[in-house]
Amino acid sequence: MEMMSPDQLTTLGHPQRLALFRLLMRRYPDRVPAGELALAMGVKASTMSTYLAALLRCGLVRQDRSGTSLLYSIQMASVRQMFDFLFIDCCRGRPELCLSTSPGADPMSDRIYNVLFICVGNSARSIFAESILRSLGGGRFNAYSAGTRPYSELNPFAMQVLDDKRHDTSMLRSKNVSEFAGPDAPRMDFVFTVCDQAANEECPAWEGQPISGHWGMPDPVKAEGTDAQKALAFQQAYGALSRRIQAFTALSIDNLDRVALQGAVDEIGRSETGAPA
């Protein structure tokens, strides 16, 4: 096993650099512009450049160029190497000493899984995902959705798409994510953010260590133009989520360990989302 760089722990010992690292982990596998990161953290562009440079130097973050833009993402191989060192070396060759003993750390079993989809408004994308999983899940999943700052009403264009696709919308409502954080809330097995803004926000740690994934996509609510053009944006968002959820429901969840399952969820997040349904 390769040694971990001591600079990595030193770099993450700074509160704001740690916050940036955690933000990029929530956005993984996205590649994010520095300006968006600075806006999400409320810091100046020059300050963000300094934080990113430190994470780049110690190998925890990678930089890619797209045209004239520089994009940043987690260097997952290096992160895994760091965690391997901490578990194997610092846990005296017995990583089980350092692993959580909470029920959520147990291997997946043959049962019904609870899945939560989060976006900011909980009026379109997360509502789509909840409805699609209920239809495609074959009784293997309980699907939920919530928003970090939910709207009071569901988007009418979104509701029209769901009606056209013959989903049962009678139980749908806009909900705050706090409803799923209390002691009486169902314990989640999977938590997915389906918009970048929700992933940018710091949420409380979930009980039971659910598998998490970021499936960000454009917000159809922000579409401009005629009603037909707006409706098309909602159709495209529905189609993108439908393809991802089809891939998710096809996974052999009962037969995959947490590492393999997390990798599969991340790979679904990299899938193409642009074509309409």
C-alpha cells in the first residue's frame, strides 16, 4: 500500500479547505467551475483560488480545462488511497476497529429500500424522481422526495408531464427535507441530490449511513420561451431521470457490497442526460 501524503491531512485541517473538499465530494462526479464553488461557499474568487491550489498540490482535487473554463473535481483515486492508509495503517491493520457499528453500515440485504430524492424547491425534478421510482421499482423501493427550500405548490408543467405519463399524483406534495431527519422518519438506504444547488448546501449527516449520489441536471423551472418550449424542458428532465432510475433499478443491490454499489451509483451520475424522453 502506498503511503498517504502528510500534506493531505494538513490541508484538510483548515476549516474552509475542508468545507470545500466536502462540497466537491457532495458534487462528485461533477466537474465544477471555481466561480460556482466560490458562490456556494460565499468567498472571494481569489480566496477560492488559494483553497483550490492547496487541494491540487496535495492531490485531492483535479483540474480540467473545458474551452476557456477551468473545472474542478475530486481526485477519487487519491482520496481512496488516503482513506485506505487511515483505515489500514492507523487502525493497526484491523479496519473493522474504526468502522461504524451503526445498522446502516451492514451489507445490503433482501428487503424494501428507502430512497430519498432532494432538490431545492421539491416542485419538479425530485417529484419526477419519486414518481418514476414508484412506477419502475417493482415493489423493491419506497420512494420519497423533499426540498431544502421547498415551494408551496408543485410546478404545473411538472404535474402535466406526470399526468401525461399516467402517474398517480394524488399523494404528491412539496416537503422540507427536515421531515426526513427526525427520529420517527424512515431510515434512508439511498439519498440522491438531483440539482446542483441542493448538493452545494450542507445537510445534516443522515442516520444509518445511506448510499448517496449526485444526479444533477438543469432546472426545467428556469426554462424560458413559449409554453411549448417550457414543456419540452420538463419532458427532457423527466426523460433524463427516467433513464437514470431505470439503470438504478437494474442494479443487483442485494449482491453488491457498499463500495461496488457506491461506484455504480456514481457511474449512473455520469450518464448522459440531454435527450428528451
